Amino acid sequence: MKLKYFLFVLLLVSFPVQVLANGRPAAIEQLDTLSDDAFQMVKNQRYEDAKKLLNYFSEQLQTMSAGRFLFSVDEARIVAMSRDEAMEAVASPTMEYTEKVNKVTRFRLVMDALATSSDPLWAELEDQVMGSFSGAKQAAVEGNPAAFHASVNSFLSLYDLIYPSMKIDVHADSIQKLNAKVEFLSAFSPSKPASELERAELDALGTNLQNIFDGIEEDEADPSLWWVIFSTGGIIILTLSYVGWKKYKADKETEQKRSIKLKD
């Protein structure tokens, strides 16, 4: 399995690439379309069709990568991990529907970020991300632990959803600084109103987040993504029912371990 993962990443970064008139690499745009098709299948609970599409994605990737340079090493690693998560989701007989949607959405957002230059789908979640953060900040200022943890879990779940695709478009230094602030938020547990220093940390996180979203040009919202954001009046994010930060940290640790092993 480790060798298979290594070969998959190596395949993605191997060898110039045909570019369309709109500036998008033709091969990547085709792969992006396949990721959207797979997302639509999972949305409609057609898991066998989604599995076939993800397998076809891998086959097409192998064909398209021959003699072409598609991705950087970091991008290839993100694609490999998100593709594997999506495949795991559609193949699982026990995974809940909303978690399947989450995992395939992460993959969909990653491919969209690679296929677009100024209007990534992940940036369309700005209002939801900033809204949940504002709720957490307000609860911290008031010293309301119940409201704080509810908003933080919502924020971390959304952050986890866009994190892989965000790394495609945002400089690594900015991501590193943002993660440090997010770690502070996840560890913070207000039993009383936040201190001046704690408020400053929260303000810094809000500023970092807003700067990232402001640096990304957004296009008109994609109807498929809005279906993920809202369903019967609520956000359809499975991780709202558990501590999203645990999964986010676990994914980061797994990614770091894989990176180290690839270097060995």
C-alpha cells in the first residue's frame, strides 16, 4: 500500500502540459470534471457508480500523466490523499452518508482548486467559516463554554473540509501561521470571559482568516456546493456531531508521516 501511494505521487509529478485557451491545463480540467461527476454520484447515493468514476479517474490520471508535468510534489500528495479518502468512503458499507459526502467533497474541492486560478469553490464557504468563527469568538468574550464549543466544532469541521484545497491556493507560510492560531482556538476552553491577551489571539485568527479569503477572487456560487452547505435548513457536515479538530489533527499527522516516509 505504501509503495502504491509512493508510485501514485511519483506519477502525478512526472514530466510540459497541454493548456487550454482559458489557461487551464486540459488534463487537469478533465480530471476536475470526473471529480465533480463522482461527487454527484455520492450526493445521489449511487456509490457503485461513484466507485467506478474514481477508478476511472485513476486510470485517466495515469494516461494523462505520461510525458506531462501535472502537479508539484505537494499538490500530488494532496490529490493522492483526498482521492484515497474518497475511494475509502464510497467503498465503505458502514460509513454514514454525510461522512461519505464530506470526504468526496474534500476531493472535489481539491481538484477544483487545481483546475481554477481565481475562483475556487472552497472560497465560497467564507460566510460559513467566518460566521462560525465569529460565534466562537463572541462566546469566548462572554465566557459561555457551551456556545463556544458548539461554534468551535462547527468552525473546525468547515476548516477541515476546505483545508486540503486551501493549501493548493494559499502560501505555505500563511497556512502555517493560520494553523498556529487555529490550534490556540481548539485548545481554548473559556470558563470565564476571555482575557485581553486571549481576545488578541482570537482577533489575530480572524484577521488571518479574512486576509486569506480576501486574497482569493470568487466567482458565482456553484449550486452543487450550496447543496453541501445547506440541507433542510442546516449545514450538512457530519463532523458537527463530533470534535472536528481531532480528525483535522489526525489528518495532519498522517500527512506528515507519509511525507517523512517518502523522503526516506
